[in-house]
Amino acid sequence: MNNKDRKITHRYGIMGGTFDPIHLGHLFVAETALYNLNLDKVIFIPTGNPPHKNSKDITIAHHRLIMTAVAINSNPKFELSNIEVMRRGQSYTADTIKQLLMQYGENIELYFITGTDAFMEMSTWKDCAYLFRTMKTVVATRLGYDDESFNEKVHFFNKKYNASIINMSIPILEISSSDIRERIRQKLSIKYLVTEGVEKYIKKHHLYVKNINESL
Ligand code: ATP
Ligand code: MG
């Protein structure tokens, strides 16, 4: 179907991530996109085996999936998808987008929500031309990138792929999953960095207490 023949009926945000664990930064970014862009919902998609991370260093998908479910439970416009976790092999966003478009039909518009760090790497992603053609990319501010290098990247993607990129400025919340994992190893509090439910789940299952490699 030609793009001009498409009649957009729904607008969905896609929030992909390792979510190891999911934290308030992820939730706030998704919430901001939902309201700023008037989306119908945001679908959280925990990765199976992300190609850019060593899978040995990642908590098993089962835990990451449940923590995500627990974190988004109270928001009726947040939804969980297990499509990447269920797929065998490496998790590629392009395969996910193809699957979602098959599932929902052509009349939805997908808004891929990402932080600056992941956005800057998108030219290395599988089928990135396809990705930029089929979805809009929403970039939320994260520390560590100056305006100049960000704008250069936007210009490059616009020119090369005719990308549609939305710069979503948010108050910087320098929360990261790696920092949370490190805090747990150092026995520091993670209260107010993750939801209460996620904090309880982490405690109950003794997650992140050791480096995964150490416990193998
Ligand atoms: P890790 O430290 O393990 O890499 P992370 O906190 O970066 O974890 P990811 O699961 O890697 O979380 O990120 C999923 C998506 O959410 C990415 O697009 C990332 O840029 C974005 N993101 C994560 N934390 C923030 C934050 N605090 N502000 C804005 N975007 C964020
Ligand atoms: Mg990350």
C-alpha cells in the first residue's frame, strides 16, 4: 500500500529496551511521549538477546518481562509485548516492526521512542533504512551528547533515509539500569529509582546481587 493511501487510525508508541531492570526514566519517557504526541498507547517490548549487549551479562528474559509487567501495571495506556522475548536468536528492531505491522495492519503509525544514546547508534542497526521509512523516531534527551553532534546525526538520517525524527526534550533524569544494578551490588538504596513493585521483585528474587558472570 502506498503511504499516501494509508488512512492512519491509531498511533502507537514503541518502547524497546533491555529493561534490566525497568526504571522511572523509562516510564517517564514513555509517559511524556504518550501525552506530547497524543498516542493511543505505548507498547513496552523487552529485548530477547539484544545484538549490542553480551547476552551472558543480561538477566533472563522471564524476570525482565515480569518486572516490566509489574512496572506498567497501573497505567491502562501502557502495554507489554513479549514478541522479542519469544523470538529465537538475536533481537532486531526491524523484525519487531515488521511483525507489529503485520499484526496491526497498515493503518497504524508507529512512534519508536528512544533515548539519545540508542538513537546515536541507529545507523548500525539491521535494516535501518526500513526502520526510518516505516516509523517515526522520538528521541528523549539523555546526558552525554551535545546539541551539535545530535543535530548532525538528525541531519544525516534525514538526508540519507528521509527519516522523521522528533526531538522530545525532557528534564534530564540520569537514571540508568546499569547504575541501579551497581547500587544493588553496593547495597545502596534503589527506592524512588524503580517502582515499589519492581523493588520488591528484585529483592524477592535476589537479582543483581552478584555480577551475573560471577554467579555462573
Ligand atoms: P543500561 O544501563 O543497562 O544500558 P538503560 O538505563 O540505558 O540500561 P535500556 O533498557 O538500555 O536502559 O534503555 C531502553 C531505552 O530507554 C533506550 O532507548 C534508552 O536510551 C532509553 N532510556 C533509558 N533510560 C533513560 C533515561 N533516564 N532518560 C531517557 N531515556 C532513557
Ligand atoms: Mg542502555
